[in-house]
Amino acid sequence: MAGGERPWDVWQRLVPALLFSHAAAVLAASLLGLLGLAHVSTAALFFWFAAAAVGSTLAYHNLKVSAAGKVVVITGCESRIGYALAKRLDELGFTVFAGFTNANDSVGQKLREEASGRLHVLQLDVTSEADIRAAVALVRQKLPSPSAGVWAVINNASIATFGEVEWVPFPVFQHATEVNLFSVVRITQAFLPLIRKTKGRVINVVSILGRVVSPLRSSYCAAKFGVEAFSDCLRLEMRRWGVDVVVVEPGDYTTGKVWINDEKLLEQAKQMWKSMTEEAKADYGEDYFERKIRSLEYYTKGPETDLEPVLKSLTDAVQRTFPLPRYTPVSRAERVQAFVAEHLPRSVYDLIYN
């Protein structure tokens, strides 16, 4: 299939076209029969209407913009996804501003060396108001004219946090929300005036855990659910400006190793156990605590993460003239889990997934 979307993503556009074709076929067959002009079956009319509708929908869906002169800002480029995406968009001809929490570290230096002269490495700690203001000023300075703007902002910065609610220190909840939710709001507000100039798009990298819940992930899920709601509200508000708002929801299993490793997992576990009250330690017990922590090792012990589905979705969201509102590069199991969470009683979901 052309582009980076999974087949079920493009169905978001094909299903309405097919439903319209069916309705039009029934109406046309009834009208022709009533007027006595022709006797054509509804099935035959549906075939022709559907062929025309699907063909025009796919042509509309596959339109792409030219990368020349288009500016893209990406946060969280110290992560594997951000780094790989910055390189790919640079190779496609976009002018990329790659944001790093520490622009002078070895990863930022490496990206400078590997990319073209169009790519700029930004000092952009998404929790720092000073960094955000400086980044906007630098991007404005580099634009070819005062009337130029930014084509896309990709909110990719994220941190992974784990633990049952009673285990996680409140400062961890605060920091997770600061990075995973409030930074999206800050960056979006700061760059929207430049995005509106180009009728561009805001692209938020969320997670399938922004739509389904999971034990041990409350601090992460809460923030990601917030980004989903923020994105939906923003999409409605930006429609009058011609600005697209896109959500990309990588699967928890497809990108787990991107956000966490053995060292980070062990560090979080030690901090949690140390911060727990003696009462909580006695009630939960060390064996239960360790068993739950070990259950998270599928994030770090599995095969190397293939980022291609996520990168294709993000590239598609930047390149398409008419991007989809949501891309879901997830496994089939996660797709089923999201369906159960959204369409079946909560008791059914809790029984299956806990």
C-alpha cells in the first residue's frame, strides 16, 4: 500500500466513500425504476459508484506536498524515533529543526555530521520556557522572509514511567505529565502562529496507551490520554485556519525498547521501593514488587524494535496534502485490545487484560 499507513488506517477514508456509494446506488435504482427510464440492479450501480468513489478517494489520499522550502520542527530528537525521523525528513528535502534536550551532546553532534546543511540542531528542553522561546526566535530568524512559516511541528519528546499508583512518587507523576502532556501544549502554543501562516500541521506522537489502560502504567497513560483529548480539541479549533492536527499512536510493543532499557527500569524500580512507606512495603511484599517489575522486561528483552512502521506513519503525516487525523502503527493484538476497550463493556476489558 502506498504511503506509511496500515491498511486499517486508510479504511478511515474508504468506508465513508463505500457507504455513500451504497446509498447513492439504492437511491438511483429506485428513482430510475420509478420513472421507468431503465431497469438497472442496485448491485450494478453500487459497483460503478464504488469504483468511482474509491478511485477518487485514493487519488485524493495519495497527494503529496513538495518538500522544498518547508520547515519542520521536531522535539525529542535524542530518542531513536526523533533522530531517525529528522534524518529521513532531511533526506526528503525538508528543512529540519531537530530539538534536543542537550544540543551539545554526542547524539546531536552526530546528527549534524550525518545530515545536510538544511538541518539545524536546536537546544530545546521541552520543560524549559526559556528554551522554547529561544527555539521559536531561532526558527523565525532562519525563515526566508517574515511572511514565511513552519509547515509541521512534531511533538515527539516523551519519557516512560512505570509502577503501580501507590508505588510511584508524586514528583514522578509531575515530571511525566510535564514532559508527556504539558510540553505538547507549550510547544504547540509557541509555534501555532507560524503554522497558521502555512496552513500546516501539528503532529503529536502519542501511544496506543492514550486510548487503552494498562496496569503499572498509570503515570504514562494519564498523560497520553490528555494528549489525545488535547489533539481532538485542537483539531476542531484549527479547522477554520486550514491547519491539520494529526495523532500518531505507536504500539506499546512496537516501540517499548525505544523509551526504556534495563538500566532505566532498574533505576526506576530502586527509586520506587526506596520511596514507598514501610506499611506499603509490608502490604505488597518484596516478592510481589519484584514479580511486577520483572513482568516489564518484555520491553527490554525482546527483539530489536523495528521503527519503520512508525517512521512511515510520521513521514506520511508530514508529506500528505491531506493527512489522516490518526495513524496507528500497532500490532494486530493491540488493535484488538483498543477495539475491546472502546466498544465492549469495561468489565469485559478488565477480565481479559488484567
